[in-house]
Amino acid sequence: MFELIGIPPQAFFGQVMLGLINGAFYAMLSLGLALIFGLLRIINFAHGALYMIGAFVAWLILQYSGIGYWGALIVAPIVVGALGIAIEVLFIRRLYELDHLYSLLFTFGLALVLEGLFREFFGSTAHPYPIPAELTGVQNLGLMFLPIYRGWVVVASIVVCLLTWFLLERTRLGSYLRAATENAPLLQTFGVNVPRMVTLTYGFGVGLAGLAGVLAAPIYQVKPTMGADLMIVVFAVVVIGGMGSIGGAIFTGFLLGVVEGLTKVFYPEASTTVIFVVMALVLLMKPAGLFGKA
Amino acid sequence: MTSSPLLSVRNLTGGYGDTQVLFGMAFDVNEGEVVTLLGRNGAGKTSTMKAITGLLSKRSGSIDFEGSETISLAPHHIGRLGLGYCPEERGIYGGLSVMENLLLPPVIRSGGLTTEQVLELFPRLRERARSKGTNLSGGEQQMLAIARILRTGARLLLLDEPTEGLAPVIVQQIGEIISKLRDRGYTILLVEQNFRFASTVADRHYVVEHGQVIDSLTAAEVTSRQSHIQQLLGV
Amino acid sequence: MSPNASAPALGATPPTTSTAKLALLIVACAVLAAAPFILYPVFLMNALLFMLFACAFNLMLGFGGLLSFGHAAFFGMAAYIAGHSAKVWGLPFEVSVLLGTAGGAALGLVFGLLAIRRQGIYFAMITLALSQMVYFFALQAPFTHGEDGIQSIPRGLLFGLIDLENDRVLYAVIAIIAVGGMLIIDRVVHSPFGQVLKAIRDNEPRATSLGYDIDRHKLIAFVLSAALSGMAGATKVFVFRIATLSDITWHLSGEVVLMALLGGVATVWGPALGALIVIVMQHYLASFGAWVTIIQGITFMACVLLFREGVAGVFIKVVNRVRGAS
């Protein structure tokens, strides 16, 4: 067996794999944020809380109705998406005419409320969520042992990201969405119900966060704070990628996950801060972000 | 022709924020007509167009389209009634290809041109079908902006200054297209500052000043009253 | 939907009248002098320092139009520096506070240089991410003692003479620091520099065309805001004798935003009022666990939806209406 600068390959590829998993979540969350930002021009601070709720929905329906992982993959995004639609219709809609900082502050408050409610009712401790039987076990890839569930998470999130990309770039609905991002009022004069599209986009974006929450449940366990800290890293990812493109958000998410994983191999002390350092460097060299338009 | 006009605007007022720009606009557009709103910069022509499409959020009075009162409808409901809007800045989506732009507005009723018919009318667009909207010349953008509202089945086309900033050859082409569209039965409301162009394509003209219609004339009266109109327009 | 270019910026139209302000200041001083005889001095000191922190933060939001979501970094890092200076280096109170303030300013300079060219939500996200980086630094660096924090920090003697171990003496010193800091902010806001800052907030292209160096003005304001936030954090160390991670988390960054928003971002003194309300709220809700967070979140949402002028803004409106009626 070969070694990489004194690092055994199992450790090396294991960390790259962990990085890819983190990257899968960064990608799915920043994709949702970018979709919402494109159309609503708001930063959804509650995204992390809705991701957490996605995980909780999975855990709750398993506890109380016996619906397992595969059912949760469908139910949780729908529940979270519906919650998002209610939030948009009841509250966020009233804020479009104001400075966009207000919607940021509103969703921050919302995140506090959601997180606080789950802490109050379910405690701060983590609830374990079992890996579905079909995805347990480990696969020997020669260079490393790959837990099957982790491989599944990476594949599933890549598929979800590609489907979303296809929806946007290759369908009629996608052309409406892209057009609305550029000039929504004109699109509306063509007879397209833009306000409904905005609502559904918010629902879809947070639904993606809910789906990510279900995927995360067996790996990170289910706890009320699981979204908040992740959210800040995702913001950094968004700043690095720039808000310009959907593809950029996906790519940057995976890239930074791997960068974080590699840092864990070579300089573990910096693994929690490396994404922020990258952000600072990108801001110095390309303030609009890697894929952003100035 | 029917007795009641296709579009009937009465006592239309409106503005942006605290600034009022329309002060009781009133005019009619009959089925099959080409009608222009003439006037200087800032007279309220574009705001009138925006009020008709519903984009001017502060508006009151009456806008009657085919017997439906639209003054309090949302823009997408107005659009669904059968109005096609071509804005002054053309509104080509830079991130979408020419073909995507062309196919973007949904078909809202039957009777529109087919995509093939549209491309026959604008052969240049066929050549550029795969280009991004941002890569078009001004003339091509204008063609595309008109072309994409012909498929939808809209019966009234609102064209805001389609000749602005274009070379004389292109202006002439646009004039020919407007004539062809009229022959096909489209009703057209045109905003123009270019009186000479307007007089070659329109059946009737309204002169707009300070957010009101101050005069109107038919194509037949244009020659006899030319100097009067030019004085009003400050040409 | 589409961004509304003419939407009023956060904190537009700051109204103030100078005679009423002087009267208020005198009343405030009287209240400050009487307060420690009625209320628990440690609670008061804590409240005063958060009032200073909220006003310092709002210099950036209310008058620079930039929402920083990372101000806890300045507050918390200054606290660690002051704590380390007093405990490990044995330096006196005044030097430790100054070192902390300088640390806050230096960190503010770094944040500012990185973030100042971006506006709006980008600025908020960048400052939040940078402050999280500072948090992880504080979690790992040896001198902060990680989860334990720096404990048993001596209050020492002020100028080598005045014993700060007495709560009422420390209260007097802190009242002077906090009110002094807030007066500095008031001076800055009403200075020519403050006018330029407001002009930039209201219409940046116009301020550029008038020849102002936008980035420099914003950066100076940001550093000043960070320095005074640092001063508040550094001083707070001596109240509770500890410096911990809780002073450097994003929760605190969010709390100071809430204080400013609740008090009224268009005013100099509103955020102080907001801070007082939030601190009192925390004090009474402390035993209810997660409800503190929930109520803070609801307050945030209510402020944004119904109450954008904040308490001070509403107060000014009512006063003007009463005046107009009489």
C-alpha cells in the first residue's frame, strides 16, 4: 500500500469521503438558498431551522406512526415545503417592498423561534435515527472502507442537485423561473402568475432543506441545534460561490466539503475555520465570489 | 366592426410613490385599428402603457378591455385577458436563448401565430435562435420583443417606442411588420415620439401632454394639421 | 419579487431635538446615580454595558446602513484580551480595558477591510461568517481556556488608587464608561463625519459623485463601532470576573441586532432602550429555558412586521403628534 505524505490511504480517502458528505449538505442547502435568493432576493436565515425540522419530521413519524426512512424522504420535504409556503404567504410576502435586510432579520427571528420550540418540546439532547436496513453495512473499495449509507447520501444529493439543475435549465417551468429572476414584472404581464411562483419557489427551496435534514438524520442524529451552526458555514459557502448561479452553488458546496475534509487530514486544527479562511481569501481576490456577477 | 371599442380608457390617473404622472387619460382603441399615443418625453405615454398592463401599482379610473374592467386586476390576470406588452426597454431576457425568449410567454387563447409563422415574419430570429438574449443587436432585440407576443393569441399589442434608437432601415422594417400585423387582424396601441414614423403606420393619433390627452386626429387629418401637431410635440 | 430601489433604507430619517436631549441627559444622570441604591449593581452594570454595546453596534446599522451580524466577535475578543491582561499579565483595570478596546478595533479593521465593499445581505453574511471564525479560534486557542473561559479575573485598583472590588465603586466607573461611550457615539453621529455617513446610507451613488470616499467613511465608522463594542466587552469582564465563549457566539451577535431594532435604529439612544428591555426580559425569563430564545425570536418577527421604528421611533412619533395637536 502506498502512503500520501505520511498519511495512510484509508485515513486520506476516509476524510475525503467525509468531506464529500459535508459537501453534499452544503450543496443542497446552498442550492435552496440560491433558488430562493434568485427569485425573492432574500436570504433565508431560517434555512437551517427548516433543515432541522426535516430531520425531526423523519424522527417523529418513525416514533409515532412507524413510517420509516423511505417514507420520510417523501413526507418530510412535503411537510417542510408546506410550512415554508405558509411562512411565505403569512409573513415574508409583506416584506418584499422593504429593504432586504428586514427579511433577513425576520427569518433570523423565525429561526430562533423554531429552534427554541423544538428545544423546549424535545430537549437539547440528540435523538438517534437508525440507518435503513437496505443501506447498512460497509463496502470495501480497496483504498478505503465505505459505509454504504454515506455513499448513498453523496449519490442521492448529486441526483437531487442534477434534477433541480435540469428542471431549471431544460424545462418550461425553469425558463419561467430564470426569466422571473431577471425581470419578474414583465413576465407577469405575459400572464404568468409570478406571486404564486415565488411562493412555490420558497416552498421548494426549503423543501430541499427538509430533504437534506432526512438524509442527515442517520449520520448526525436529530437535535434542535443541528441547523444553526451548519447554516453559518453554508452562508460562507454562498459568499464564496457568489449568488449568481445554481451550478456554482452546487459545485462550491461539494468543493468546500472536500477542502474541509483534506484540511482534517493535513492540519486538523484548522478544519473548523478553513471555509471561513477560504471565504476571506476569495473576498480579497474576487469580491463577487467565484461564480458571482459583480 | 363592433360598436364598442376593444380598449377604452377613462379618467385614468396614476403615478409612482408620491409623484402623480397621469391626470385623467381618456382614449379608445377599436378592434383592428393601429392607434398611437404621441407626446414628448415625460408626457405620461409609457406610464399609460404600464397602467394598462397593471405594472403601475398606483392607478385609478377605468380601463375596459373587451368589456372587462381591469383597473384593479393583478398584471397576470390582465395579461391572460389577451394583451401583449412590448416594453420600451424591450425586456429581452439575457440569460435565456432567443428561442427560449420567443417561447416564454404562455399561449393564453387560440388565434395567435404559430412559431413557424412568427419565424417567417422575422427570418433573422431563426438564424439567431440559439444565441443568448444579451448577444442580440438593438434591432434584433426589438424584433424578438414583438415576435414573442404574437404566439400567445393576444389581440391587443402594446408597443412602447418600437423605433427608439434604431437605424432607419430597421425602423422601416418595423413599419412594414406593423402593417402586416394589422392586415392579420391585430389591434395595436403604439407609443411614439417619432411623429413621421407614426403617421406612416397609424389610423388615428392621440396627443398626450402632462398626463392627459390634449388632442386627437385621424390619419386623413395628418397632412392638414401637420404643423399644429409638430408644434404640440415641440419638434 | 423585484428589488424595490426606492424602498427606505433601514434607519432613514433620524429625528432629534437638542434641548429635549439635554433635559433627558440630566434626568438620566439622576436615575443613574440613584439606581444602585434600589437595584442590584451587578445587574445594572451588565445592563449599562449592553446599552453601550447596542449603541455602538447601531452606529453601523442605523447610520452607516450596514447590518453587521458579527459584532459579538469584537465584544467577546475584547473580553478575552482584557481578562488575560488583568489575570495573566497583572495589568490594571484601565490598561486592560484599553487593550481590549484596541483589540476590538483591530479586529474591526480586519472585518471591515474584507467586508466593506459588499452591501446589504452580503455584508451581513460575511460578518457573520468571520465572527464564527473568531469563535472557533476562541474555542481552540489556549489562552481562552476553551469551554472553561478565563475565570477569577481580579478587578484590581483603578489608577492604582480606587478599589474596584466594591460593587458600587465599580458601578460608578462603569456608568462613566458606558455613558461616555454613548456620548461619543452621539457626537460622531451629529458631526460632519456622521452627516457624510448618513448621506452615504441614503444615496451611495450621490455621495460618490459628491466626491466622498465611501469605503473609507464606512471603514472608519466600522472600526469605531468595533472599538466601542470592544470597550463594552472588555469592561464587562470585570463585572462578572469571567470571560467566556458565550460572549463571542452568533447568538450574542443576533441579540445586539435585536436590541437595536427593538429600541429604534434611526435614533442614537433607542438601542440603549432596546438593550435595557432585552436584558430585563432575559433576567425575568432566565428560568424558562428555551422560552428566552422563542420570545426573542417572536420579538424579532414582531419588530420587523409591525414595529420597524422601534420603541424610540414610536415614542418620537407620539411626542410629535401630541405637540402637533397642542
